[in-house]
Amino acid sequence: MHLFRKLLPAVLLFVTASSLADDWPQWLGPQRDGIWRETGILQKFPAGGLTPKWRVELGAGYSGPSVVAGRLYVMDRIVPTNAPKAKSAFDFTRIPGTERVRCFNAADGKPLWTHEYDCPYTVSYAAGPRATPLVAGGRVYSVGTMGNLTCLDAKTGRLLWSHDFKTEYGLKIPTWGVSANPLLEGNQLICLVGGEGSVAVSFDRVTGKELWRALSAREPGYCPPTVYEFGGRRQLILWHAEAVNGLDPKTGRVLWTIPWKLNYGMSIATPRKMGEQLFLTCFYNGSMMLRFDKGSEAPSVVWRTEKMSERNTTHLNCTMSTPFIEAGHIYGACSYGQYRCLRADTGERLWETYAPTSGKSERWGNCFTVKNGNRFILFSETGDLIFAKLSPQGYDEISRMHLIDPVNTDPGRGVVWTHPAFANRRVYVRNDRELVCVDLAGK
């Protein structure tokens, strides 16, 4: 009994800590909001950084990892050694290769299974798959660069069902490939597809049977389907190259449309909700804030960027990262790596810095933003993990460590353009050569 009393505090601490552990099953985390809710995370990196728990070889790609029930899922691409090389990032030469969905033990990096299929590329920035696997109900849903949707058994990797967006829906592959992360909504898996009348398609998550299709556009864009509640109604937000749309997620019926024609179809960043408002941002066309007023079926435009520019920007022109909104302020990376804070009600810029992106002005300079507790965790395109405080008063960097090397040189410099996963008090991130796990638990 005496020994039990001595051990009881440690046992309770272990149980409490274990109960707070979280998975990262999809794009932007468990609630698709970019918030990491685990506690017990270290507050500052030690001098010299941290030694990875493990690292394993991986093929190329931009697909972020997902972590569920002790397993990690990610996509990559393998190209034959004698395959032709793209002369530039915008060379659409047909490059043979295969896409893979990989499964690893999240604790030690041990490979568990691989699903591989033939997949020649004819896209710009042809490193590999873009979308993060979605894991739910013992299944893994993946979307490849050339429009291959697969549903796999999470335990074994066995193929359960699949669809080819090109052959089944007439998709003309966008410049940068199929990139939108799939969305789970009840029994539906909703995907950005493309083709006439099928910009969005809903599939039965178990059987793969089509449930509905909706919308037409000259190109589908790259923005993940997103569901938010506005005015007491759940709405599926679809943002493509010509408009922002609200749909009934159960039927695909269009509820409202706000026209917005985008250069190069670059609807990429996930729209963010703030109360009854919806914020959107893109590289060339800037920002737009919508508001849902009581009694109105469609939102109104609160403010928007009128001047189209990629360098001399007015508000926030995010390229591929999703901004974060907190306490009436917007934080995100602009077109040339200016990490900015805007007032959400007016779009007024309060400050900017290059510290968390590339350290200087670079076209498409990028970092990913995740909230944890009372601070933010930023992952820069140079491969640094950063703890920082963000407020209307400014950017306050607490600590940083180099996590992984930026080996992708498609934009003319080394970058890591893949979103990390945060789970089990660890961070999991990949580049075009390896997958790395670092323990972030506080001591």
C-alpha cells in the first residue's frame, strides 16, 4: 500500500497525459481548423535542437502525413532513373512513374504496407502527390496528382474502391495537378473533381458510389471542400476558378454564388470562418471577406482587394498556405513571403515580417501556421519549426530549430512545401527524400 501511494501521482500523471494524446487524421488536423490541442508540449527548443526519434527514406511529393491510432499515412512518387527530366517547373513533359500510399508505424517509422499504381505526370511542379490522406473508420482515402481517388483498408492497404477523375468525369488536369484534400461529411466523401457539372462530387464513403455532383467551371482550382455553419445551416463551401459557392452538403444543391474570376485558377488556401464571416485569399487576386447577415440567403462582400497584383499587394495574397484568424485578426503568408497581420473587419495591414517564411523576399515564400495553446507553431519553407506569439502588436519569436532540409528546388531555391502532422506530442514532416519524426513532449 505504501508503494502504491508513492506511485499513484506518477500513475495519474501518465493516465492524464495519455488521455490528452491526439491524432492528426486529415488536412489541418482533427477538426480541420489548424489547431493542435495536445498539451504537455515543450515551450522552448534546447540549444542545438532535438534529435529525431526516427527518419526513413521516402519518395518525392507535397502530400502531408496523417497519423491515426499509432500509424502514419502519406503519399509519395517514384520515378525511374532513366525517366526524362523536366527542363523547368513549367515543362509539361510526360514523366513516367508511380504514385504510392505508404503506411508506417508512427512510433518507430517501421514500414507496414504500400499501395502503388502506375501514374505518368504531365503537370507543373511534378515532384509528387499533393493531397494529405484522410483516415477515418478504418479506411484511408487518397487523391493523387492525376486524379486517382482510392479507398484503402487502413490496416492492410487492400484496395476497397477507386475512381479515375479523368476517364469518369472528363477532368482536364489543372496546371499544378489535382491538389484539393478530400472532405468527410457524414457518410459522404466530397472531392473537388472537375469536368462538366462535376466540379464537386460526393461519394458514399463505404461503397464509393456517387451520391451527387455539382457545378461547372473552366477549371476546378485547388481549394479543399470545406463545411461551415452559417445562419444556423451547414454549408459546403466550394471555391473554384470562377466563383465562391455555398451548397447544401446533403444534396449538392447550390444555395448561393459570389462570382470571382481568378488568374490561373489559383483558389488554393482553405477558406476560414470568423463568426458569420468567411475569409478567402489567393496569390494574384488578393483577399475577400464575406458576411452572412440574418435573414439573407446569400452573403454580402464586406471588403475585397480591387487591385490585382502579385508583388505590390494590398491585403493578403496567400499562395498555398491557409491563414489563421483569431480575435478579429488574420495571420498568414503573402505572395512574396511577407508574413502579415490584418484587421479582419477592414483588411488594414498592421505589420509584416519575413522571419517565419524564407527570411527575405521570395516569390511564393511560404510557411504553415498551427495554433497550440497560447502560442503558434510555424513551419517555414526552409525546414525550420518555430514557436512564436502572434498578436496585433507584432511577431514575437520564442524559439526555432531546423527540422528537415529543403531539397525541392522547383521554384529555383530549396523549399519544403508540405504541411507537418502533429500527434502523440510529436511532429512528423517529410521532404522529397525522407520522413522525420521529432518528439516535442515537455520534460
